[in-house]
Amino acid sequence: MTIVKIPIKPHLRKYIARKLDAPNFLVKVSTTDRIGLGLFIMRSLCKKQVYINPFIEPKEFKFLSSIPENSTLDFEVGHKYSELYGLFISQSRIYEINKFIDNFFTNEMFAFIQSLILHDPTIIVKYALDDFISIYDISDEDIQLESLCKTFSRYKDEYSYIK
């Protein structure tokens, strides 16, 4: 088994570790996990290291600089997969993995809040968000509660099934 370390935003790291029941933030890459992350990781790995022109500043470089150094998620890749796909991962693929996990996080957050609103229309969204992040042990240092409130207010019409 080989370990591949992938930088992940801190709140997404805690979310995915809890979602996939990964103790010590070690995720075993499998094609049969609950959300398809293993398959996405395998397709993101490559045999050769990809070099990118450092003079071009795409959004991936900005994104990677915003992730703390100690916020990595370890993926345990089996020998079969490492020989088939490789062990290197490009910066653009790291960005895509983070967006993949963020989409699951956002969808689940909106489903959680919308179900609470259906049950009790007078609920305060900030308290509902606080309940949601407490499920995944996400602290205020990982992501600001105000940031999640803004995200909810910005996209609530797109995600809402209450018309």
C-alpha cells in the first residue's frame, strides 16, 4: 500500500473523514465508497509528474495557497491501482478534488437546512448551520459560520425545493 497526501480545505477534510469513517484522516481508496471519491481519486492520479508553467497564475494556484500546509488527507492506494494509474497528482486535479468534495458538502448542508425549514419554518438559519457543522466537528477556525450563512443566502433559491 502507498500513501498519497492531497491538500484539502480543513472543513472538507473533517467532513470527508467523518463521511467515509476514516480514522486519522486516512482514506482507503476504493471503487465502492459511499460517494464515489475513490474512483474520482484513481482517475486523478497519473504516472508522471505534471509540470505547469509557473508564470501563469490560474485559479488553482490561488486555491492551493489558501490551504494550510498541515491540512492534507491521506489516501491509501493499493499496488494494483498505483501500477495502473500512477501516484502523481497535478495541482489542477487537487483543485478538482476539493471542488468535488465541496459540492457534496454544500448539497448535504442545503438538504439539512431545507429539511429543518420544512419541519419548522421559523428556524434561524445560523442555528441550523451551527447544528450541521457540529455533526462533523467543524470548528470556526476551519470555516467561518458567517461564510456558510452567506453561501446559504446566496444559493438558497437554486437549491430550494420549497417554492
